[in-house]
Amino acid sequence: MSDSNPEENQASTFETPPVDNSASQGQENSASDRFTEVMGTINETLGKIDWSQMGKYGKALGIIAVVIVAQVIIKVVIDTINFFPVVPGLLELLGVVVLGQWSWQNLSTSDKRNSVFERVQNLRKEYLG
């Protein structure tokens, strides 16, 4: 068994070493060296990429970015409209009226229903193949 007191051992482990300014300068230099090394690796990796193929990826990322921005704008507009208590109810009523009017014009007879069905089938063939 040790003759030292456990409280003394705990106190000695919590002592902080003296701060040396030259050591912090070495750490700053090593950090900048590490940064330079990482940037060199990134540049090498980017140099190996075939940038001629990036056109389609860039377009896809652009479309995704535009869709995200549009969704955020739509959400802000809808939240603003919902802020006013009367407007959401009026918009729902307007939607029901427009749906009823369209249904009456396009679904009231079997000939009109058949023409709507044919238009939907043609659109489906055109877009889905």
C-alpha cells in the first residue's frame, strides 16, 4: 500500500502545467501546416475530376436548389395568409366553388367524362410512355 494520501493524489492530478508561449506558437504553426496539407489534398482530388460531366450534375443541383427556395417562399406566403383569420376560410370556399364549376363543366355528361378520361390517358402516354 502506498503511504500517500488519496486526497493528495487527486489534488496533484488537477494541477495545470505552466503555459509556455513557444508551445502555442508551435501549435499555431502545426495548425497552419495541417491546413495547407488538407488544402493540397483537396486540390489534388478536384484536379482528378472530369469537369465535362459536371454539367448535368450542376443542372440537377440547381433545380433542387430552386425547388427548395420555392418551397420556403410558398411556406412563408401560406403562413402569412393563415395569419389573417378570415382569408383561409375564403380561400377554401373559393377552392370549393372552382372545383364545383370545373366538375359541372367537364363531368356533367358521359361524353364530357369520356373526353376528360381520354385527355388524361393521352397526357399519361405522352409523359410516362
